[in-house]
Amino acid sequence: MSRFRRSGSITRYFVEGEGADVSDVSLIKSLERERFKPLENSATETESIGWVTRESPGGSRFAVEDVIHGHFLIFTMRHDRKRVSPTLLKIQIAGDLRAAATGRAEGKQMPRAQKKQIIEEAKRKLTSRALPTVALTDVVWNCENSELYVFATGAAVVEQAALLFRETFKRDLEPASITAISNRYKWNDAQKRALAELSPFDLKTSARGGVASPVGADAEAEE
């Protein structure tokens, strides 16, 4: 295994449902089914998202020794995107329209369908030539205590990784907020009140929607 990072921002989730067996081969097969597929020279696709391993970032293999490390499953979300410069696209379309209008009778309008076809062909031409930007996000699943770590904090990246995980393993995720932690580990009222004083604004949005109460609120209401 290549050297893993020693620091970085992490978003933590609790994996709901029954605990997973790290040696279950179906977990790796699930990763393979949602593997990353390269865009290559596609003229129509502009985005591709899927799993790879840190040893095989192209998504060509999911060796057991690359994924399983103790009671952890380690894999990576790869997100490639092709972006065509709007200015370059305008230049290409203008040139193609001029070329198509050559020889046309003065004042005669180009049919709308033909113009649309020229515009779409210009987009396909530039898209096929564009090189994608590549983003890699490491994900670690601790199967022993049903926790998932996404090595990112940006909302869009984290949400995409969580969505891909749910689709891949058919398991829901709960953000590991202070509230979720205190409920999961059954902290007593005194512990919740102490934590509430340190983190009074734990307005966690649950995975199913809605906002949770601040930690300790329920305990205080019971007094």
C-alpha cells in the first residue's frame, strides 16, 4: 500500500445497519461494479465518477491487499470533469457558422435545424479534445465500529462521496455530529449537559432531513 496521509480534513459518518465483515468479498465486488470509467476521447460525456484504489487510480483493479487493511476498507472516489472554455466555444461556433454560410445567397437565413446541428457539432468537437480535471478523495470504512471517514470537508465533494457509498453498498449514513455521537454511545444526562456547554450550537441536519436539537437540550428539558 502506498503511504497514507498523516493529516488532512476529515468528515465522519456512522454507517447504519448491520455491521460489515471486512473479509466479505461482496464488498470488493460492489466497489468493482461502481468502478471509475475513464472519459477518454468521448465527445458526449463530460463527467465520470467512480471508485478506484490508491494503488490503481485508473480503476483497472481492486486487489484484496489494496483495499483491506486490518478491519479497514480503504478506497478512493475519482471524479473527472471536462470543461470547455465558453470563449473558445463561441469562437469555434462562429467559425463553423461562417464556413457553413459560404456560398449562401445574400440575405438568406440558415435553417434553424442546421444552425443547431452546427452548434452541437462544435461542442462535441471541443469536448472530445478537452483533457479532464481529476479529483481524488480517499475514503476509509472502519468495519469494526461502523464508521466512515471521507478525507474532505467541502460540501459538494462530501455529499457526492456519501451518495456514491450509499449506491454502492446499499447502506445509509448518519453524519457523526455531536448529537449523533452522544446518542450512539448512550451518554448520560450529565455528560450531555457538559458537552452542550462546549458545543451549544449542534444544529445537525440528519441524513433523512430535518434539524436535530442541540446536545443536552432533551436532558435539560427533563429537569
